[in-house]
Amino acid sequence: YQPASKCLVGPFVAQTAANYHVRYLFIGTDGWTAAAGFSNKDLLRVQAVRDMARSADVLAILTESEKFHRPGTVPLNIDGQPRLVITDKNIPADCKAQLERDGIDVLLADAGR
């Protein structure tokens, strides 16, 4: 258990996730670049995402627009997984266009402002 991020990591996550199936898996990310894709800063959390993603139909990534063009340390390497990105309206236009070219649906959340 990582108290700062309030998440479980390690082999227990893989064993547990293998016993479930979910329609959507919602995750966060520390960054995205066109070259590396989505990434995080912690290898154990990345592995937990990979393990859980195997049990999901759709991987939904929730992130703030300022994380685009900012790489994390460890690529998620989740290519081929049907994905949905939920972010705010300030996502850079080139990033949104690249995601859509890659077959990723981009949903812009309205914060009511």
C-alpha cells in the first residue's frame, strides 16, 4: 500500500484483478507525449495499471490538460486497449488531434465555469 497515492501495488493487485472483469477502468496519468504515450512516475503503479487493464473492456484516462506535452518517467504501454480520455477544454489542439488519430475518444469535461 502506498499511503501518498492511496493505492495498492505489487503481485496482489495482479492476482486480484485477474479474478474480475469490468467494463471501465478509470485511471490517472502523470503525463502524455506523442512519442511515449501516457506515462506515470512510479513503476509499481504502472504495473498495477497494466495488470488491471487486462480485466477491463475500456481503459478511461482522467487527466488535467496541463499534463499533455509533459512526460512521466515510465510509459504505461497500453497500446491496443480501447481508450477514452476525459480531460478539460484546455487540452492542446495538437494533442487532442493526435489522440483522435490514434483512435482514442476524447471527452471534454465541463467544470461548469
